[in-house]
Amino acid sequence: MRVDEYVTFDAVGLAELVAKGEVTSAELVAAAREAAQAVDPRINAIVETWPPDDDPAPGSAPLAGVPFLIKDLGVTMAGRRTELGSRLAAGHVASADSFLMRRFRRAGLVTFGRTATPEMAYSTTTEPVLYGATRNPWDLGRSAGGSSGGAGAAVAAGVVPVAHATDAAGSLRIPAACNGLFGLKPTRGRVSMGPDADEVFNGLAVQGAVSRTVRDSAVLLDQIRGPEPGDPYFAQEPSRPYAEEVTRSPGSLRIGVLAHAWGGQRTTAPVADALSRTVRLLESLGHRVEEAEVGLGADWEEFVLAGARQWSANLTASVDEVAAALGRPVDSSTLEPPVLAGYRYGQQVTGAQFVAALALRNRIARSLGRYFDAYDILLTPTLPDLPVPLGTHAEGAETLDGAGWLRRLFDLSPFTAVFNVTGTPAMSVPVTADPGTGLPIGMQFAAGYGLEGRLFRLAGQLEQASPWSGRTPAVWAGHPTVRSR
């Protein structure tokens, strides 16, 4: 299969071709590798590729034969490196598949590489020292987001139609917004984090994917959802497959709109204009849309401080575990300044402060939960601004302590982390783009606990009403000029 043909299909479409015998899995992987060779020297999204060891029978699973990339964090594949984007873990080889990896294999996906992440996923841009910055395929001078920035850039550039991603504060939705993709953060407990963890960052982190089409994310979530032995809790299974929800009508929804973030950060003019256009689109589809006053249940500074304590305490434990396992020091030779600052800050967090941070998490979840009685959906911009220039996050970072770094991340992405705290599902949808620059702009839609089905129904409707599949970035494997470089 030629690359210019390959990039016109989503994952479900490719699996259908394999099932019909019109193309083989090996041919799809060859096309994906060719696409990677064409675009990755410019975007630096892929850390490593390898000859795949999966060869699913055609039609044996919903995504049988589809090329796939996993993130360099959050999932382990036996015999393959998992380096966490960090010099501290450089060269580490996983000894076994995680539960999630087993489910990827069971879905029929053919994994042939891993994508870039910032160090320890501790940033909302992907610019690690270990492998260098990932660039946005829409504008190479801008960030691809993070922490799943490698996944976002690779999917946007046409290497694969869908890729693994994680989300602890927006790490899936932010790259989706930056790269013009669909990305849904599932409900806490929807996908197992085992067997090496029961929960990550005390339940803030979840597993998922970024994709070019809504149905790809729905089909993949159907394949990876559900509990595994030993999980401490799990979300109730949906009444029907998510793949079926995409084509069902969402009905007339009550949608509350938050134009500006809880911390007082102003939404920039291009994003505010995109939000207004999204509201008009929703109204034209029969939804009832109004501005909403949504109380956080805490002062923003309280939120940031509690987040810093919870994040950094977890980071410190993770760093110590990796350092001990690999026999490496924890200092500036192994960690970047923001992560080292977070590590040191975490060493100072007391048990009482940590418990208080968890109590604040509960307060915020209870406060926001009440608003899902008044509204079916909450709508915000995914980000308050267009994708920022590379280097923005790093400016003066060496002077920040652990709390200062978290404050910077939350200021740059003030809408997303709240829904990790609540544990409720939220998605970024590339409804529109900035007319001036052509850059994609993501809109975030959040629903109550366990209501991914509602989000998929709305996303499917928006995809039909305002298609985004025809919008492709400057660095796109389907462009003849890109492949000829």
C-alpha cells in the first residue's frame, strides 16, 4: 500500500481492509514505517522503532493488523525499552507486558515503536533532554503539547491513525488540541493501571489514546476498558459498546460554558472566537447552551499548592524507585531542573500535607460533581491560547521550585487538570481552527462520572457537522513534497 493511500484511512478502515484480504498487516506496517521515515526527522515524535512481533490473523480482532505506537511511559512491552523520557531510566528494558499492553495485543494492534514524552511526563510540552524536542507538525516552531506530545505529533503527521497516550493533568487532551486530533480522557478506573501500579498519582492519571477520528478512540477504548485482577476499584461497564455510541444521537443537551479559567487566566482572542463559533454550532444542532458559573470548591492557589504536594510526593517516590533499580544517582546528571526541583520539593512534603491535598481533591470533586446535575456537559477551551512556541515552558525554569513549576504548568493549561482531580471523563475535540494561522484549536467537553458514552455521542455529531479529517498539517506523510525530502 502506498503511503498516500495509507494516510486516508483511520484504524477501523485499515482493519477492515486487512479483514477483507485487500492488504496485509505487513504492508500496513511497511507504509507506517515509510511514513515515519518521511516525517519524523522534522517532528522528532518517535523515540524508537522495531520489527513488530505481532501477527494477528485478519479479522480476528476489531483492530487486527493496524500499526500502532506506544508512549515511552505508562505501558510496558516485554523486551522493549521504557525510559520515561529521562536520562535516569535510559536503557531500561521492560521484563513483561503490562495489562494494558496485553489488551493492545488482544485488540489486534501491531506495535512497532514508542513515542516521545517529557521527562517523567512532568510537563505539558514534550522537550526532554534525553531525545530532544518534539515539534508540532502544523508549525515546527511550536510545541506539540505534552506529555503525550510524541503520540500527538505522530498521529497528526500521518504515521499511525491512533496512538497510546496517558493523562494525569491534560497530557492526552493538550496534545490533541495542539495537533488537531480527538482525545478522550476516560473515567478514573475505566482502564487498569496494573500490574505494577494500582493507581498513578493517586488516581489522577488514566490511560487512553489520541486519534484522527472519533470512532477509532471509541473502538480502542472498548478493547482496553474493564478491570483486571487486583484493581482497587473500577468504573461500571457501559450499557453498550462505545463504538455504537458514536453514531447515536446525543439528543438535546444542556451545556454550560466556561470561557475563562478558574485561576483568572484570560482566554486569548483566537481561542475565545473559536469558543463562540463552537457555541453557535452547538446551538444549531439543537443543544441548549449558556454561560455557567462553576465553583471550583477551593481557591486557585489552594488548588495549585495541593496539586504540587500530591504530584511532587508521587514523583519523589517514582524517582527513588527508578534510581534504586538502576543504581543511578538523583542529581543534575540524571534529571532536568524542573523534575529535580519537583523531586526535592516532594522530599519536604509531610504526611499531613499529603493527606490534606487528598482531602482538597475530594472537596473539588464534590463541588464540580453538583454542576453535572445542572448540566449534561461542561464546555471550556482545552487551552487558553494557541500552541505555544518551543522553549516557552523552559524560560527561567531553573529558578523555580517544585510548586513554582506546577504553577507554571497549571497557568499554561488551567482548564484540564481539574477533571483529573474529579476523575470524570473529558475530551478535546478539534472543532475549529484559527483563521489567521491555520493552527487547530481544541474544545474540551466534560461529563459526569462514567458518562463517556454521552461524550462519544456528542463527538460523533460534531465530527459530522464540522469535519476535521480534511485539515492536514504542513508536515503530513500524505504530501508528496514531504515524502520526497
